[in-house]
Amino acid sequence: MFCRFILVSYGTGVRSSKEYEVLVSTNSNSFEWVASSSGAVPPNAVIGGFDCSYHEPVYVGRTCVPLERGRTWRGQRLPDNGMVQGPIPGKVHCTHKCLYVPIEGKEYLFREYEVLALKCGLAPLPLKELCRNAVRNYLLQNSTEINGDVFDFDKEMMSKRCNALPLPTGLKQYCVGS
């Protein structure tokens, strides 16, 4: 079945979007679901997005406990009508110490969940390093040579050049931060 939109939990509710990316792998053995709780994620967790308010990544997660354990921020429990079956994908927010999932128009949080992770030995660089590498590559591709050497940009110049990249503002700040 092909879905033309995605539902995402956001701000205690659910939003839909017609634009989204899908993680595809030719080797499903490269990934595993790792049990976790209370905002913890393994070091090789798959980043699913970026929270610009908190300047931190959010991770791909899913429910692993009975759905009746989920609740809204106001404490409302999910009705047991048998219509919703788990596991349900969502986002792990480390600062909020939970997994958020969109169910029936509301954002439900779970303190226990599973996180999608690359198996050992396949862990990617942290988001901050990936961003810095992307900026460095951009600067190198668009730099000027001086006496045969590539001009080394200082932090202020790096920040200016980073702002020219088509990235969310929070991600730019995170990238050029200390």
C-alpha cells in the first residue's frame, strides 16, 4: 500500500505532510531495534530529524509496550478500542525523555520504547561531526587558493558561509557551535 502523506506527532497533536523521506536499505541486517527508556539512545541510533527548539537530533523509535501505557502530556490514556495495533513508529526526544507517536489525532508519549540503530561496527558519525564535515566540504569546494594553499576560514567566516547553506537555522547554529 502506498501512502501519499505521513503523520507526525508535534506539539501535543498530529500533523501531516506530503513531503517526507523514507529510510531504505539494501541490507536489513545492518539495523536492529534496541530496547531503551527515559530519553536514552544507543550511540549508533538512527537520526530521524532535528528539533530546532532544543538544537538536538530526534531518533527513529517505536513502541514496545502495550499501547495502554501511552499517555498524552495531560495524562489522557489511549482508549482500548482494539483499532490501533503496535508497534507504532515515532520519534525519540532525549530532552523530553520519551518516545512520541501519533495516534488518533493526538501525540502520545511512552517512557519505554525501542530505538532503531545500526549494528555494531556500522555506527555513523555524530550529527555535529556530519554537519561540520558538510560545511568543510562546502567551504573547500567554494574556497580560494592563496599561494597554492587553501584559505583556512576562521569561525566567523565559517559561520557566514554556513548561513549560506540550505539548512534549518537551528542546524546551522548547532553546526558552527563550540
